[in-house]
Amino acid sequence: MSRARSFRILVLAALAGVLTLASAPFSAHGHESPSRRAVPDQRQWLEVSQKALGNLVGDYRFVETKGATVSLDSLQGKPVVFSLIYTSCSHVCPMITQRLRRAVEEAQRVIGSDRFTVVTVGFDVRNDTPMRMAAFARAQGVDFPNWLFLSGDDASVSKLAEDLGFSYTAMAGGFLHAAQTTIVDRDGRVYRHVYGDDFPIQMFMEPLKEAVYGTVGTFLSVDGLFDRIRFICTVYDPNQGRYRISYAIAMTLLTGVISLSVTALVISRAWLKSRRA
């Protein structure tokens, strides 16, 4: 197979993942029929999603599975991973959640569960009650301390979806919606989208690493320096299908630091000697 043909196949596969839409049957309550609601333009949905990058997520209030109110502003200070689903979905939403669960397990192992938060929001406001969200979480085997399942009113859900660039529409028998997972940085701005219901682990981990460890101004403190080292040394091992710490990269960095320190010391001593002279 030629390189040009291989490249075209990869591009088409990537576009197919980006434009993945989800639909599944659920108990409809007065939704419009297909004859009254046109099938959405997938390219427009993608455009809306991409334009949301950099958006500041508003301070909306939701209710978690035990009835407590959660303000989104209270989650700032660390990255947040948002996933919007509806609990009556029997196919794609569970698939997205299962894939996200495996990705989060890997991220917790490598980065730590206290460095980011995961939020699943039910956008079918009539049916996605706290009780239904709790049942959905149990059915998906999600029981992580840093993962919240939230219910909200129509205004809060709609505004959040708008901020995230997440598109959905009611159809006969269910919803059509973008298969989109969104990473929001520690300042509450949309940082990256991950598309599809079976995304590669690297597509999730790399932007999450960037959001957690930071890429600007991280040398101003000891913690920031170590975060930067962890960011550089945490690499994906395709043979094991998981992330690991590369000690070879760590040793290279250490050697470089020692070399720079010795060079700086020699230059400083030479400069001091010249000043005395």
C-alpha cells in the first residue's frame, strides 16, 4: 500500500471518529417526530465543537446522586473531564462511559486520582434524575471518588452544552448527539475535545497530561519543576498498551541538568576570577 493511500485512509478514519453521532431508543415523552425535526448537519456540529475551544465554562448548579448541590466553580483549580450522556441510552452512551472509565483508570494510575475530576451530566432533564444517574453509574461499574454524576434543569444543561460545544437533538425514540468528551483546564476553559466512543487512550491521556502538569510557567516552583519532569518522562508503551515512566528520558534530563550546572559553575568562577583581576 502506497504512503499516499495510507495517509488518505488515516484521514478518513479520523474524520469518521470525529463525526460519530449517537442514537439509541428510550422511553419518549412528547419528542418531535422525524418529519418535524431535520437530521442535524454533522459538519456543523463539528464546527460548533471546535469553536468552543477556549470557552470559559459558567458557574452552573447541578445535583449529584446523593442530593447535594454542586457548583461548577467549586471544581476549578484542577482539570475537569466532562461527558454528557442520557441514561435511557442502551448502546453508545454506555460505550462512551466504559471507554472513559478505562481511560480514567489509566490516568489515575499514572497521574493520580487527586489531580483531576470527571463529571458525567445527564442531558435528558426529564428522565436523568439523581436516582437514574446513580443507577447508570452502578451499571457502568463507575465508583471513583473523583467522578461525579450530575442532574440539572434545562437551563443549566443547555448552557453547559453550549459552553462545551456539545450538540444534541431529540428524535423519535431517543436523541442524536455528538460522541464527545471534553477536557477543561484548571482555570475552567475548554482545553480539548476527544471524539468517538472507542477513542485511543493517547488521545485522552496526552491533553489531560498537559492540562494537569501545565505547559507554561511550571519552573517557578519545586512542584512545578517536578510536574514538568513527570510530563516529559510519562510516555505511552505500545507493547504494554499503557503509560509508564521512562527512566531513560529521566537519566537524559538528569545528565543535562548536571552538565548545565557544571558549565554554569565554571563560567561563574571564571567571571569572578576576572573581576578580582
